[in-house]
Amino acid sequence: MSKELQDIDLLNSIFQSSIEGILVIDANDTILKCNLASEKLFGYETRELINQKIENLIPNKFRKPHQDPKEEYKANTKTSNIEEDLESWGLKKDGSQFPLKINLNPTIIKGRQVVIAFLVDITVQKTKEALFSIKNNALASTSNGIVIADAQNIGNPLIYCNEAFTKITGYTQKEALDKNCSFLQNNDRNQKGIGVMKNAIANGKGCNAIVRNYKKDGTLFWNDITITPLFNEANTLTHFIGVQSEVTNKIKQEDLKNQTRKILEFIAQDKPIRTISKKIIKIVETQFKDCLASILVLDKEHRTPHKLIAPNLPKEFITDSENSSFNKKKATYDTPNFLREESIVSNIKENILWKNHKEVVLTNDLKAYWSFPIMSSTKQTLGTFSVYNKHAREPSKEEKEIALDMSYLASIAIERHHNVIKLLENKKNLEKHAQKLKEKVASRTSELTTTVQKLVESNLSFEDQIEETLAAQKSAIASKSLLSAIAKNFPNGFILVFNADFKMLLVEGEAIIKLGLDKMIFKETTADDIDMFSEKQKIKLKQDILKTIAGEHLGFEIKYKNLYFSVNTIPLADSNTVISSALFVYSNITTQKKIEQDSQNALEKEQELNGLKSQFISMASHEFRTPLSAIQTSAILIGKQNGVEQEPKREKYVAQIKKNVKQLVVILNDFLSLSKLEEGRVIAHMQLFDFVALSKTLIEEVSITKKIGKNILFSSPSEPVFLNLDPKLVRHILMNLVSNAIKYSPKNTDINIKIAESDLFVSLEVKDQGIGIPEQEQGKLFERFFRAKNAQNIEGTGLGLHIVKQYVDLMAGTIDFKSTPDKGTTFLIKWPKQPK
């Protein structure tokens, strides 16, 4: 009897100390007995569960039909247990629910049929299972290829690859598993990146490398690969994880930008047009698969196309295209281009315009034709840029953008080539004209011979100035900022996973530490807790989470501080195939954004330089033509006045020649001053002088040569006004402003010149009653070569006020003006006074 009591005490002790909840339930679902663990599990006090119904703890609505203890017991009284590890939901005293695992065992105690239920709270287990499912879904759904290799087997065979890997490579999982990743390189093993990976794997370390791989169909593609070793609890290397990102487009874009930069350098260095064109063709045939390209230029006189470059097209095909005259009435494949239209023929065989050329093209296995007109900066047709494809298709958006960029580069090169030829021709014509003028004037008088000789020397100096200007232009273009390289590190961003309550379930990626997201990994973080987003961005983020969970795939860009991110969202389904969370992939595209902006700035600068060049040549030709024509006419008239009584007329014509030579000298001096200013060779030599005396002397000189009917009114302090500036530069400034006032003012008007002095400044004011400056053009007044529309018929280079502005700035002064069309203009210059 004593032993039996001891066994009962032992069993009771085991019953009460069990970590599992234990309930004894009769056939009426009434709880007869419970241990401490079951009371704690459901939140009840000691013995508070006795005589309660099991329905209070496990409501029928939570149970599946086979989980009713009473019914199970009646149906299975002869079995040792009803069912093991049933899962249901328990209801605590406070009304909260929790997942529950139940094991039911029928038995007979003191003649009564009862069921002993063993209960375990599986909340932690369920949470871990849900998190594990989310991580697996995230790995399977990411756009990056992910593989896992067995580090403990010879050859490190693959044991896992996600769907993105199969999409990137074209191999199925069955074809890839149990193989070493090296099968992707075929025989292309001599790569720096492969050596990096081999060394890292041999030493059990992680690495990052970019390698060339080949898809199942043999297509080459580039992979940015990150390898991470995994160790077990014993610190033994067990696996390698590889994350693959296809960067073929990035590598191609980087190569395209480098080649584009080289072409711009070639253009700036005046390389041969065929060399530049060959480089353009090579870019297109490298970037486009199964394509051949050509550049045809337009013969303006005969309106026919001629081959500039087509290195890989069949000779008979080029001959056929050149024989297709632009003026023929029948339609040809080149006609649309010379009508300023692009032509996209996706299937030559079915296109009627190719009727007369179909045999030549199809014989050479060319099935599609894309062509783009090459236009000058003045919208004149220069030629056509054509691409022939071996497949019947239209160009992709990226291919069309590249083709348009290449046609633009071709237009710059061809137009520059034409301009250089034209400039050389103009130079030769100018030299011939100067020589003829020199010979004719030399036959008349020694004085005229000396004058013409000076003119020739001036012209030669002008040619030198042109060469210096072109050299400066080339140097400016060659020294442009090169395009920055795109960052290659991967992963370059981060991944976030949210549920429908906006709770952050997962955050991974290299950028999380830099952005401060690593502090949120172990917190109960929601979208509202992410400090890097503004309130407006947080609202949009929550909207995007809901849209993604609703099944949408979103793609957009965001900016954070000075960083740009490309964002892609993917809906994630749980084990029941119900979308329960949203994956957000943030990729850093800051470098690409900067490169785009740099490219745009480079193109705009090139256009500006081309505009200045054309403007300079046009202005120089116009301004030299007028005085040279006057000199030629005067020289002819002198030749006809041979009589002694004609001496006064000869003197008049000689005076006209001198006047026009002086005008040429003024123009050339402006060019030389501009060149020296831009090269930084103008230095102000400061000295103390009387500004009032200098101004009066200059006004007296100008008054002698000015036309009748224009009055110069001068006012100044009665005492000398001393300036510590460069008197030559100050004289040039005053001369230019006064000359402009005289030139642009009608007869019977006043020109007011006023010098004033205050405690801080000495000021010069020049006011006229002339034609004025249109309001919409006043912002360009001090730019090089600027001429207002209402002054186009009045001689001038457009350099005078630009030089005045530079001189004023050089001597720490300021210049301002007010102008009203047809009423006049007032210029005001201020120089700070030097402390005594």
C-alpha cells in the first residue's frame, strides 16, 4: 500500500511539473482535472478550470470536424489514442487567441471513460514558419539570379537555383543542378573575374566579380556576381551563396559612352571624316545584333547619295544604292531620308518601295532596313544613316535611341568637315583677292602700294587670329569633362518586405547601413518609422504597399538627399497562395543619373560652340567685304584719274582708302583684344591720371571726325578727378561708348557725357537719343558677336560692348544700362575710389 501511494505521488508530481498543458476531460466535455501548465497556458487561476466545458478553451468554431474530443472518443474507444498533433486555436481567459497543438489519448479511470489532452502553444513555431516562408518567397521572386553550391562536395555542385537564374541563363533547374557554375563560361575561361572567384572559393572567402557568361542558346551576357560563404555552428564551411545580376546592358551602355566620348574627341581634333564615320559604324554593329550599317552623304549639286562609309556591306549593294538617284520619279529606299523622314522597313520582302532592290538585299540575307536622316544644325539634309538587319523586325526603343545619337554625331562630323573645307576655300579666295588688289594698287603710286601692303599684312594677321581662335576652340572641346563611370558594386541598394498592416517583415542589402535602416531590423518597425522618407513619401509608400498586395507590379524612381533609387515592387504569396506581403527592391541609380546629365551638358556645349563658330565666320565675311569693296572701287577710280587737273579727286579717293583701312584696323584690333582677353593676356597697368582731362582730349578727337548735326555735351566737376586705373583701357571704354552713341543716333540729337564723383565711386555716364535696344534682346547685350535686330544694317562686329564689359570687370568696376527703343540708351560705369 505504501508503494502504491509513492507511485501516486510520483505521477501527480510529474503531472503538475509537465511543461505541456494536460487536461482530463469526460465524455460530456467537462474538465475533470488540469495541471499548472494548462492553467497558465489559458490564463486561469489555480483550479479555476475544474468543471468547465472544453468549449470555453477550444470553441467549436476553431475546430475541424475530427477534432471534437467527445465524438472522437466515442468512435475510437478501442484505440490507444485518437489522433496525434492536431492543430487548432485556443481561447484565453482574456479573450485572446493563440495557435495550439493537441494530442488526445482516450482511457478509463475508475470505470469512467475520459480523454487526456496534451496541449502545446505553437505561436513561436508558427511565427518562424511564416518568416521562413517570406524569405523563401523573397529569394524566389527577386529579379537577381540566386544559386547555392555545396562547398563540401568535389566541384562545388549547385543544389539550388531560383527562377530568375533560369530566366537569365535559359537553363532549367534540372539542367543546372549538380553542376559547377563554370558551365556558364563554356570555353571562355581566361577572365580576370574567374580568377578572383577561384581564389575566393579556394580560401573560403566572399568576393565580387564581373564575368562573361553564355546562355543556353550561346548568347553572351555579362554577370555581376557576389559570392558569400556559409559556415555551420562548428565554423565549418558548408555552402556558397551566389547572387547574379545581369549587367549586359550596363556594360554595353558604358562602352557606348566611352566610344561616343572618343568620337567627340576625334571631331574636336579634326580627324579624317572617314576615320570618324568608321568609328560610328563600329559602335552600331557592336551594339546591334546581326546588323550592318552605312553612311551615305548627299551631293548637293546633283541631289544624289554617295557612300561615305559601309565597311561590311557587299560592294554590289552599295553600287546599287548609289545608282538610285534622288531625282528619279520611281520610289527608292533612300528617298524618305532626303525628304527629312526616317524610314523603318521591318520586312523588306513585303515592302513595295524595295521592289527594284529586293533581289540585291535578300541575296545578302538582309531582311530589315532602318534609316535616319543626317541633318545639319540649320536643318539641311546632309545624308542618311542606315542599318540593315538579318532578321525581319523593327528596332527596339534602345536601338532607335542609339541610332539617332549616332546620326547626330555623324551630322556634327560631316558639318564640321564641310565647314573646314569652306573655311579653307574662303581663305584661299581672300588671299587671291588681296594679291590682285596689291598688284593693281602697286602700279599706281608708291603711297597706295604702301597702304595696300599694310592691308595685306592686316589680312594675314586676321588669318593668324582665325587660326588662334580655332585652336582655342579645339582645346576647349578637347578639355570637356569626360563622362563618369557607372558604379559596378552589387548589390547596390536594399530590399524591404511589408505586410498589409505596413509592418516591415524583412530588410536586406548593402545600402541599409549607409541609410540607417540596419537599426530597424530587430524592431517592430512600420512604414511610418522609416526616417529616410518624408511624410508625403510615407503616404505614397503605404499606397504602393496596398497596390502591390492587390496584385500590381509597380516601377518608379525616388530621390533621397543626393541619391536616386529605382524601385520595383513584387506581390508575395504565402503557403496558401494568398498574397499577404509586398517586396520592394531599391536599386541605386545615382551614377546613371549623373552620367545622363553630363551627356546632355556636353551636347549643349558642342551646339553652343558650333553656333559661335558659324556666327564668327558670317560676321567676319560681312564686315571685311564692305571696306574691301570700297578700297577696290577707289583704286579703280584713281586709275582713271591720270590727268594733272585730277589731283583733288585722286586725293579724295586715297582718303577713302585710308578711311576704310582704318576701319579694318579697328575690326582687327577688336579681334585681337577678344583673343587676348580669352587667353588671360590682358593685364591692367594701374597709374594715377586725371579722368576729366583724358575725357576732354578724346572728345576733341572724336568731334573732328563726327558727322554734322550730332552734338556732344560734356559735364564734369570743376576740379580734376583722379583715377588709379589703366588709362589705355579707360580710353578704349570711353571711345567705344562715345562711338556707339554717334553711330546709332540720328542727326540733330545730343550726346551727353557726364563724369561724377562721390565718397565711394567715380562714375561715367554716356547718354544718347538713338535707336535704342529692344527689351527682349537687352539680356544678350554684352555677349560676343551680339547684334540687335534693329542694328543689323549698321556696320559693327558685335565685340565692342563685350570687350568694354571685360575691361570694366578687369578694373573692378561695374557697368549698367537703360534703353528704350527709338528714344535712346544710357550707359553707367562705376569704379570704386582708392583709399587715400
